[in-house]
Amino acid sequence: MIFTKLARIVAWMVLVGSVMRIITGIGIATEILGPYEEALRRYGGRAESSGAIIDRGVYALLVAIALGALAEISRSVRGSRE
């Protein structure tokens, strides 16, 4: 039961972080956050482009969805045993 709850918490944290990363990448690409090069240096970390930031966000989003699905499966299996 503890691993199911922990997996759900981690999935939510990764989900929120990945959405924020995607939004940041889009904000840099559309220059909402300032001129492209300056915003990339400020918000992008070591990323070489805004596309790389968006890609990492999408990969993290897929991980969050998979982890959340596994946590839900675990919860439903646990519920059918009791």
C-alpha cells in the first residue's frame, strides 16, 4: 500500500513538473519570456534549444502517465483482494 501511495505522489509531481517544462519551452520559443537567447540562458539551463526543453517535458509526461497508470492498477488489484 505504501508503494502505491508513493507512486501516485511521484506521478503527480512528475506530471506537474513536465507540464511546467513544456510551458516554459513554449514560452521561450514564442518569446513571451523575453528575447529567445536571453530567455534560453535564463530558463533553459543547459538546453541547446527550446525544442530540447519541450522534448524533455514530453518524455517526463509519458513517464508520469505510465507511473500513474501502474499506481492505479496497483490500487485496483489491492482493492479487489480485500
